Amino acid sequence: MKIDLTDATFIIPIRIESEDRLRNVITAVAFLLNNFNTNIIIKEVDKTSVFKERALPQLISFFGDVKVKHIFEESDQPLFHRQRVLNEMIVEADTEIVVNYDCDVILPLESYVTAYMGIKEKVFDVVYPYGDGMYQRQVNAEDKIVSAFLDSNDYSVLDAVSNEHTSDFGWAQFFRRSVYIEGGMENENFRAYAPEDKERYFRFTTLGYKVGRINNVVYHLEHARGENSWFSNPHMESNLQEWEMICGMDKKELMDYYSNQEYLEKYASI
């Protein structure tokens, strides 16, 4: 029986730039579909829709009816503006909870449930469903590995090909949607690879929201890294300047700063 997460929407921004990223997208989406009654929005920005051409046919072969809302935006821009794409999906979602979800992430089943219930029961406004420290499992996956995992839900299959590494603020966050919006959504001044994960945590804790953490592992399916997922991002200098400015702000300064962001004007109606 699938686990009921019907009051949540997983928002997954994608650009499929490599074969391992394609495998990861299929794996992460298949895992969610296989285990949860929930809502999934995928927004893909690229020259052509790799998801529609290559990922969706495989998912249909697994599930038949694939209950995923896929939005495609055609663009020849080399850099992926992940923060803008996330904000557009926050607007698109209509559930109490939204999950900012990386397409390379798998969590233990209990972590999804604990994070979800923490918000439903009003214990938290934001939940980081993994620990801060040596909680990351870097999974060196192959097709046969992810197939064996999806067939069994046996996490020891992933553990056998994983390295322990540090974790902190990325990968996935469960948000009360109203708090996500009230707190300024994603900062679109960050472009491509950026320290937005640190900024997001700093902002929502400094603003006084109830931010929780689950001391459990997170599985990250490794992948090739280009400008959109590494320090080679040409916007890195301006991104770091944005973070350095923000991390010195107090609550009032943060509230003033985010109340005057031009990009938020696009979402004023929500």
C-alpha cells in the first residue's frame, strides 16, 4: 500500500545534461510514484524535452498511467536558472506542503513521513529530512543497481555502492507553502550553481520560522557536473557576493530586503 502524502507536492526542476542524470531523474520519480500517493510537478528547461523523449517512455512502461505534471520551457540558454523554475512551480502547486526536491535524491521512507507529519501537525514550518554531518550517502549507481533498489526498496542495495560524506542544507526541504511564499520564496538573484542552499536555511531560521531537521541519511545519486552544478558557473562571483551580503543581515534587514525584490512582483497575486 502506498503512503499517503496527498497534501504535498514535490517540485522538481530539471535539465537532463548527461546519461547518469537521465537515470537519476527516472529513478527518483519512479521511487516517488512507487511509494507515495502524492503530487509531482517537474519543470524542464532545455532546447528539447529529454524527459518527454527518453524518461517518460520508461516511466510509462513501469507504471502505465504516470501521474506527473510535466512542464517544458524551450530555451537555448546554457545556464539553468533553478531558482526561477522553483518559484514558478511553487505558484503552480496548490497543496499545503511543497517539497523542493533534487532529482538525484532518495530518502528513507520514514524521513518523508516524519517531515510531512511535522508540518501537518504544525510542529514545523520547514523540515530538512536529513542530518547535518556525516549523513550523506554518495551512491555510485549503475542501471542494475537502481533497478534492484526500485524492485525491492532494499536500501542495503544503495549502501553497498555508497561512500559516506558530509551533508548540510541541500537536496530536499519540506515547506509549508504559505511560509515559503511569505519568506521570499527562492532568491532569483542566484543563478545556476550557487550557495542558495546556505542562504535558504539562514533566511528561514533568521526570520523566526520553525525549522526542523531529521537526523537520518540522504542518498545522493552521483552524476557528471557541468556549469549548472559546480563552481565553474560563470555567475559564481556575483552569487557569492549576494550570499555574503545576506548572511550579515538580521531579521528586520532580511524582511526589508525581500519585501523589495523585483522578481517577487511576478508572484504578487498568490
